[in-house]
Amino acid sequence: MPDANGLFDPDRVAVVGATDREGSIGRAIMENLEEFTGTVVPVNPSRESVLGYPVAQEIADITEPIDLAVVVVPPDIAVEATRELGEHGVKNVVVITAGFGEAGSEGATREQELKSIAATYDMNLVGPNSLGVMSTPSRMNATFGPSNARPGKLSFMSQSGAFITAVVDWANDQGIGFKDVVSLGNKAVLDESDFVDIWDDDPKTEVILGYLEGIGDGRGFIDVAREVTKETPIVLVKSGRTEAGAQAASSHTGTIAGSERAYEAGLDQAGVLRAENVQELFDYAQILAGQPVPEGNGVAVISNAGGPGVMTTDAIGDSNLEMASFDQETLEGLREALPEGANIYNPVDVIGDADNDRFEAAIDLVLADRNVDAAIVVATPIAVLDYGQLATDIGALQEKHEIPVATALMGGERIDAPARTLRESGIPNYFDPARAVTSLDALLTYRDITRIEYEQPQTFDVDRERVQEILETAAQRSNRLGVEAMGILDAYGIPTPEGKIVETPEAAQEAAESIAGDVVMKIVSPDILHKSDIGGVKVGVSEDGVRDAFEDLITRAKNYQPDAQILGVQVQEMVDLETGTETILGMNRDPQFGPLLLFGLGGIFVEVLEDTTVRVAPVSEREATAMLGEIDSAPLLRGARGREPVDEPALIESIQRLSQLVTDFPAILELDINPLVASPEGVQAVDSRLTVDPDKL
């Protein structure tokens, strides 16, 4: 973790490129720093003062230690200024200037220089191409945005500076505050993992928020975030839901497991809550910062309006929450407190003429019930109900019973003041009751995240040398391997049928005679991956038909693709598909997250049904086990409709072994085992194909 002392809590801030010229970024930053409780030191060789601050002509002229420097000069000068700051002992630098990695090869070269300077001087560098940083405890706004953030418990990072200016402006109107705000810019040195780590050690940050367009080191982010989320929730909006990464993939796995699925899997494994939009981001943030996590899943709804109460109940039915069943004591209390005609069961309807006393009594009784783990109060405005008093009562009752509460006090301007009262008690208010439900659901999800005990992946005894040899030999012919990849699986302990690759009819006959029963024969060519499509597979070949089958397979392959490289024919033991279930196990190497494992229903159905689940490797036994239960066809594995259950431990071990294989060999770009036949007796990899990067061997 970087030593971030002085980055968000500096005593002295230097602004390199400070100016009083109207309309300049240097002036905007200086104006924003006027409320800073520390010392501001402008640096400009052509000014004696800026906005009343005495100016240092050069960085070397600064006599007092500088905790944070903000660089806002042209790109070439910014590089040299950063070097001078390093020589001067400055450990925290924000480079506002654009014209680096986002600006072509010349800019990329300058950005590389910044990285080198930061490494040389052990410097925390934010940006370049950054809006800047804020921290409200010291009223430091070292950005060129138009607004200062309100003080609060949320710390926010964004790759988009424009997004920060919009969010801060909106949050100010909503009464939402921040502790720290950082514009990541190009992330030349400090990235999202670093700030997650920094804020984990910050007692004033209760929730970490982020808007990300990409994650550079996905595996590193998972490792950092899953530790942080044990104590501090992380909520992210990830933009760019593109499947472009899958379009160039040649395998089933690569086609199905595109970049968006990599982010879904990676963020889930990191324990991150993913919001679909900005509204959800702050809905989740407010309840996570203000309310305790629920012990169980039971939620109660108290409302003065039947329609909104039913809407809330419907939303709960679509969530992981459950409608709580009240104890008899609670029901008797509600029957006594509410008029005849009121609904005392969950959802509680206190009826449209309920005043504050009736509402308060009902909420108090419900929150006291041992089966209620959370509550949602839904109200519509009526003449006898004082929203301000209701908000005060809800805050006091939540504090009394110490269980999470969300509200949906519906209305227009009349809810502004009550909503502020609720916010001061840490209770979020939503106009739409469904938002209250999804926010409570996020709180419950975070509770589950904190209960996860992460395990180290198991390491198996394997034959790495054999795999290296197979890959190097195959890479000399092609970057794609078909059935010849079966030896790789065997070397890593994934069961494969008995078989052999042969080059002549005579050798095929000899191989078939060594295998009991009929055999399967497949053309072996790195240029023909979809063998079945050209008739390149023959099933149930008897000893008498092996020679003819060999000749036919070779002829079909040559007719289909005359220039195809044909390595021979595989003669393989028959696997009984009737008593087994065809699954697929594969891997696609994602640019950000690395090896992405895929498991699901295989055979001919894989591309049609796409009943699959994914994880970023390496995976533990617990994660591999979870993959089996996540597919829709999981009942087939467990013995649906009288079928005998498959050997699930063998499947789980195969997932772990493949995880180790693709982690050990970064040269493997894609790998499919399809089908991996699972039966009560175990598993067998019937067919496979693999893509390798020779440069990484």
C-alpha cells in the first residue's frame, strides 16, 4: 500500500502553474484553494503574487516542506516540473495537465517519463489528465471544478473528471457529502486499487464509491478489494459494457465469456457491490453509510397507503429479502393500537387517516419483533400526518431498536425538510419504494460479503515439464491445438479417455486393437477446429472399419480445406454419453482480469443455451463448488428426474486443476474442454482445443 500521508491531509499545497489570468485552470485551482485551512504556495516564474498569495519563482525557491503539489503547466514542462518536485522531496503530486497517454505516441512517451520519475523518487502521482483532488476535513479543493463538496462519510474516485463535477453539484443539492474525491485521470501511477487501499485505513471513510471505465490490473484489484470489503463497503459503476473482446475469440469459452462477464465475475469475487447507474450508486452509498447490516433477511413494511404498500411487497418478492412473519405478541399489540379494518399482518396498513401517534405506535411494535431484521416505512401525505414529526419519530425508533430502516415518504417539496431530518439519522428516503427495497437488498448483500471466508487455491501435483514440451512443440506448427491438447489435460490430472494420434491406417488399426470395444476417430488439424461440421468425427467404429474410417477422415479434411495442415487421426476410447451429462469447462484470458474460467452445460447446447458461469482464476474449492450450483441446469448434475447424481467432487477438482493450469501457463490464451462428461463414476475430457501465444512460452 502506498504511504499516502499528505495526499488528502496536507499542511502545504504547491500549485505549479498558478496564475491570476481570467479563464485559466491555474486560476480556478487557486480560487478553489482559498478555503483551504493550510498554506498555499503558488509557483510561477513570471508572477510575484497570485490572488494575494506570495509566489515562488521556482520550485527550488520553496523553503518549507510541501506535502502536495498540483501541476498545471504544458505537458513537456509538467514532466520536468514533476522531476524537480521529486528532487525537492515532494511525495504527493497531482498532474492536472493533459497531453499524455491519451494523446498518441508522443504523449505516451511523456507518460512513461512520469512513471519513471515517480518510481525514482517514490512518489504518489495522481493523473496525468486529472481534474484534481478534494478533501473536506481541511476544506481542500485542489481541482478546477466549479463546486466544493459537502463534508460527509463517502470517498469517491472517478476516471472521468466531468463526471465528478456533475456528481458533486448534484450531491450538494441532495445534501450528500464526501470525505475525499479524486479524479484518477490516466492512472499512470496510482490507480483504483491504491485508493481502495488508502481509504481502507481512513476511519473517516465509511463507504468507497467509484466510477470506472476500466481496471488495469483486475487480479490485483480483486486481491486488494476482497480484504478491504471486510470492513469498508465498495460500490462501483462500471461503464463500457462492451463484448468487443469476445468478437475475436475462436473458442466457445471466448465467445461466451466476453469482457463484461469478466468484470461481473471479477467485481463479485472482489466483494464489490456493482451499481447500474448513478442513482443506485448513491442509493446504496447512503444506506451503507447510515444503517447497520441486518442479522437476517426478514423485512417489514409499514404504510398508510395500500397501493404503495403492495408495490413495496412486490419489489421485496423480486429481491433477496423476505417478508417477515410477526410474533403473536406483535399481532396483538398491533390489533390494540390500530383501528378495525387496519391490516396487522405484514405489510402493515395503518390506514389512510393515520396520524403521527398511530404511525409511531405501529413502527415501534414492528421494529421490536424478533423476526424483523429490517423495515421500510412508506407514507403518502394527508392532512393529519406531519411528515416532519414522522421523520423525527422514525429516527428515534431506529436508534432505539438498532435495526436498518429505509423510508419512502412520498411527495414533492414537503418532503425536503423531513428527508434532511432522516439523513441526519443516517436513514435514506426514496420517493419510489422499490428504491428503498433495492437499497436494503444491497445492505443485505454487503452483510453476506463480510461473512465470506476466502480460501487459498489448492495446489496439485502436476507435470509442468510435459505441458511445456507439448506447447513448445505445437507452437512450432500453429498457435492452435486440437485433440493434441488432451496430453496437457492428462499432465494436470484431468481424466481423459485412452487414445492415440496416428498417421497411417496401420497405426490406427493397432491403436484400436489396444482399446476395448468400439472407438471414436477424429481428424487432427490445427486448421480445422470444428471437426463435426465437416464430418471429421466418426463414432462407434469397430476394428474392421478402422482403416476405412481413417482414409475417409483424411479425404474429407483435404476436400474441405486443401491447404489444411493434417497431423493425423486420433483413435480414442468411446465414452458413454447416455449415462453422463455433457458439460463444458474452459478459459479465456481477459486483458484486464487474466484467466477467466467458464463452466456450464456443454455438448451441442453450449452456444444455444449459454447456461454457463464464470470466475477469475485462480479459484478455491469453495469458488469451484459455487460454480456448479450457479448454472440453471444444476439439477441435472444432482440427479433430476430419476437420474443418478454425477460425481460432483470430480467436477470441482477438474475446475481447480484447470485453474492451476491456466495460472501456471500465461501462454494459454483460450482453452475449451467440450464435452467434459460427468457421470456417477467421475469425469472425462472427451474433446479439447487450445490457443497458445508462442511469445509467452
